[in-house]
Amino acid sequence: MGVYVHIPFCAQKCYYCDFYSVVVSEDFPTLAGNYLVSLRQEALYYRKIWGEQPLDSLFIGGGTPSVIPPEELAGLVSWLLKELPFVAEPEVTMEANPHSLTAAGVEVLSAAGVNRISLGVQAFQNNLLKSIGRIHRAEQIGESVEALRKAGVDNINLDLMFGLPGQRVQDWLNTLESALALEPAHLSCYGLILEENTPMEKWVSEGLMEVPNDDGQAEMYEAACRILKGSGYEHYEISNFALPGKRSSHNLLYWQNKPFIGLGSGATGYIGGNRYRNIPDLWRYMQSWHEGGPLYEDCDQVSVEREMDETMMVGMRLLAGVDEASFCRRYGISFWELYQPAINDLLARGLVEWDGAKLRVTRLGLFLENQVSAAFLR
């Protein structure tokens, strides 16, 4: 079980992003300081509810956490590790962008307990980075990785994206080659999704920008699977690849549908059967904690039936699949009893396979994952 902390600040909003964040301005130092106080208040509130269940992972995401001065961010990490019931050596991940990461900053964060960094790389071609609103340059990626290793942080993930506007298959192959040359412990490869109300979705819908079609994206995804597996990376989740022993412990919580604490404006959490999302409004969020309590955009009690559906849906993203015995121990019933017609249909279409113990996606199912997941939503 783990903790997610949302840092909703960015130097510039990427054109494809629909995560809640605000662009930093002149009052940022004061705003960031007040926000960190609210995060501490929220953590203490959930500490009482959570109890003594041990926490295995801490994930600082955004936004761009690395825009906050490293000393202040390190102070938050140290405080959380002390005040919440973390195990002795938790996985502590922080998202960062190459342009806002310094060698001195990394050393401060590493000393505070950050032992894993997820770098928002996306591409190694400056023209593609510019087209999606990224403000770092390709040459800064290697510099950031070198600074991380000098600070003793070897557990590095690189986030990459395919299906970008103007991206050719050869560009994607070059990105994979450049990423592998840096020898990261983990790689996440995501296809571009045109989210509603983002600048990029608007430009594409108006014909001002072109993105690769479904076949083009499928070709890029297949290349990633082939090349990364051939380079010694374990393909363990639809979009994620890891060297042996370097899977993301925190993200596995989501794919196994386990409880977690969510802190920050716009963050989601799942505690005591309640799934909540904090108000995605920085000022209202801080005001709510000034007054002593949470302010949710939504908060639902998840029924056992819905949790079982969700467990199957997210579990099928894992290439290991969903283990029937584990499902039975958790819910007291076999997933065959609940979903047999849906499973039989997926088997007939060649999207999943059953080995007598686990149900998992096939190679074809990887490319049609949305259809696989949707089959378990009753």
C-alpha cells in the first residue's frame, strides 16, 4: 500500500495534458509554501483514518514536482516518511522534467529518501518536444540521468510517448535507441491520447495538426515491445517495461486495485472502500485545510461488486494476468462464476488466454486492451 502526492505546478502546460496543474507565476514561492503546509495537514488527517497498516511506497507526481525548490520538497518527503507508517525501506519515486533537475537538487532529494526518479522524456527529437509543449531539450536528458547517478539514484524510469504529431516510425525507433543507451532501470511507453479540452485535441479536430493513425501507433507499440524485450526488459504491464527486480511497486498498487492515500489538489485516493478525488482547485483545496477538513470533487463508497469489476479491469493490464486463487481469497468467489460469458467471448476472439490458474491478455489483446477491460464492467 502506498501514498500518492500531487504537486500541481508546472513551468508550462504541455499541449496534450489534462492532469490538474497551474503554471507558476511571481507569487509561486509563497503559494508553494502554503500548499506544502496543506499537504501536511491532509496527511495527518488520513494518518488517523489509515491506522498502522504499513505503507510500501511514496509517489510524488504532478504537474512537475521538480519546479519546487529541492530543499522544500526534501523536507516534505522526510516529514511524510517520519509521520506516516512507512516500512523501513519504501520505494520513494518523484516525477521530474530534465530542464528543472539539477545535480545539487538531486543530492538533497536523495538524502531525504528519494530513491527512484521518473523522468518525463517523451522524445529525443527537439522538433517533437516543441510540438507537444515540452520545454526541455533532448541534450538535457542525458545530463539529468548523469546527475541522478552521481547522486546515487540508479533506479530511473524514462517516460516515452509515441503517436506524436509529425512523429515517424524512424523517430520512435531513434527515441528507443537513445533511451536504451542511457540504461534506465524502467521504461514507460505511452501512446498519445487526445484528451478533451486540451489544445492538442482542439488543433487535431480542426485539422491544424496531424497525428499518426491507429495503424501507425500499433506499429510503434509493437516495435517497443520487440526492441525492449530483446534488450532484457521485462514487459510486465501493457505500457511498462523493467529490468529484473525493477518493477514500479507503487504503480502495481493501482493495477492490483489496492488501497492508497491520495494527497493534494486533484489527487485521488482509495481508503476504507471509499474512492475519492480532491477538488482540482488549488485555492479551494488550501482553504479547506485551513478550515480543517477535506473538500472532494467526488467521493464514492465502492461496492464489493464494483471492486471486483475494477480488479479484473486493471488486473488485465498486467501481462501476468489475474490469478484465480488470489481473486478467490480476496472475494470468496471465482471470477469464472462472475464473468464466464464475458471470458468465453474474449477467449473465442483470441484476446485472452487461460492457463488453468491465470487469465491474461494475448498478444492481440495487448493492442485491444480497452475491449478486454470493458468486458468486465457489469
